[in-house]
Amino acid sequence: MDDSKLQSFMNRAIADLGAAMSAVLVGIGDRLGLYRAMADGAPLTSETLAGRTGLAERYVREWLLNQAAGGYVTYDPEAETFRLPSEHAAVLADEQSPYLLAGSFQVVEAAFKAQGAIAERFRTGAGLPWGDHDACLFEGIERAYRPNYVGSLIDSWIPALDGVEAKLKAGARVADVGCGHGTTTLLMAQAFPASSFVGFDIHAGSVETARVRAQEAGLGDRVRFEVAGSTDFPGTGYDLVAHFDSLHDMADPVEAARHVNASLGPEGTWMVVEPYAGDRVEENLTPVGRLMYASSTMFCVPSSLANQGLALGAQAGEARLRAVIAEGGFTRVRCAAATPFNLVLEAGA
């Protein structure tokens, strides 16, 4: 036993415990509007924050002390005030920020709620359908992924595809498979008013939410949402079919690829956006990889195994994704774009 190594690991585990417990308080701060009430960056006391939010001061005080200990807010010991720096507000309080992580803490909440159910699946090898998770997962996923889509989809990813942007501007038919709450479908519809869009998802609750959002955005005449799976969604002749961070969740991604191939029109394009990962395990042993493997264990693998699926997982890597796409009948596959969080693959027959 190396005492220094033991102490080093103990310190790391304690830091992780503090982070795990504090994640609960981050969720409370998000839910109760505490971060938003501090977003102006002005120093304040616990009494002031309690007054702004209509919450009990004693709870607010303890929450602030935890946040200060974790470096999420700063503390001035002379004035006995707390402050949320603008850089932190961009991560915790601004729904329009490309750096927002508040939704990811909702995903953590969903993971803890599923802990018992997933532990049992470790014993049985069974899966857990996506729709069987707590509702906070669906909202959290949408909030977690939306900033990346807002920042990249229209300005970066679509222009990187061969000829797709021109088709969308002229008027194209688009299918968004695994659309969830419809964020990506609606972003494309807003950017390309000459085109028509349909979003498909197996989760009826998400589809209903997407329909409401389409009406609220005034896009109901060009956008529709339907409950359908990745291997049986209706329609042919699509100019673009897109899967946003969803292919790895599916039971049969190869059959999903075949169905996309059959549904595309001449010169049609399949855009596959997946979590960024290297092809070698050691490339993914990073902080982001740690987060993605955890999420994959709790949500992605169980979702696929619920239908005896391939269970690609959220860190499949480009080579494995290319193999799936090629097995689905596509002869042209290239990496059109990449970010620290996503790979964007373009496939054609």
C-alpha cells in the first residue's frame, strides 16, 4: 500500500462526493431561479437573495455557502456578500447561452432516479426503454443539447454538407428522426422557410411537446411531428434525413440506416450527428468521456437493449459509426464537421 497514492485517491473521491451532492443543489438553484436572480452579477446577501426569490433565508444561506465552497459563486468575507460572475451566469442562468449546462444537471437528476432500475439491469442484462425514465430526462436532454445545436447546426454543420444548404434554401423535404422535443427540426424550419419538415420520435410525450412548440413558433404549416420508429417512419423522396445524437440509442442502427437509404430521394443526404469519440478507448478517458460513458450506461445502452439492440453506446467512435452506415447500404461516408462534443457524418448512396 502506497500511502501517498491512497491519500491522493481519497482526495479525488471526496471531491467527487462533494460534486455529486452539490449537483443536487445546482438543480435546486436552477429550479427555484436562484442563479437567474443573481445573473446581474451584483454582490448580495442571503437575505437579499431570499427576498428576490421569495424563498426561506436559512435555506438560501446554506445553499450559498455550498456554492461558494464549490467556486460556483464568489464570497467577500469583509462585506459578507455573494456574487455570481457573468462567466458563471452564462453556464448556469442564461437559457440563450451556448455554454448553458443547467439542463445537464437535470440529466444527472434523472440518472439518480433511475439508479435502482439500472442496477437491476446489471443483474439481468435487460434494457430500460427511453420513455420509462423520469420526465426530467426529456427536458434535461433538450436543454443540454440545445445550446450546441443553436451554435452549430445552421451556421456550421449544414453548410459543411455537400449541396444541402442550397437545396434547403430552394425548398427541400426533410425528416428529423429521433427528434425529441423538436429543437433541431424547428431550428432548421426557421432558417429555411422554403422547405418542409417532419420530426419522428418513438416517445409520444416528446412528440406532443414538439407539436405545441411548432404551433407557438408559428411553423405549423411547414412542420409536423409524428410518433414513429427509426426503422418504420413513413415517407420517401426526402432530400435530407437527419439523426441528431440518436442513432446510438436505437435497437437496430443498421436497419435504421437501411430505412434511411430507402427513404431518401435521388441525390439525398443522410446527416448523422453523434457524440464525439475516438476509436480507441484510451482516447476517450477524459473528463468529457467520463461524463459520456456515465450517461451511456444509464440511458443509451439500456434504451437499445430494451429491444435486444446493438447497444452502440454514446462513445461509439467514427470507425464503428462508419461501419454501421456502410452496412446500411451507403457507399459514401465522410466526416463533414467535428466539435469537442460532436461528430457530423454525411452519407450518400
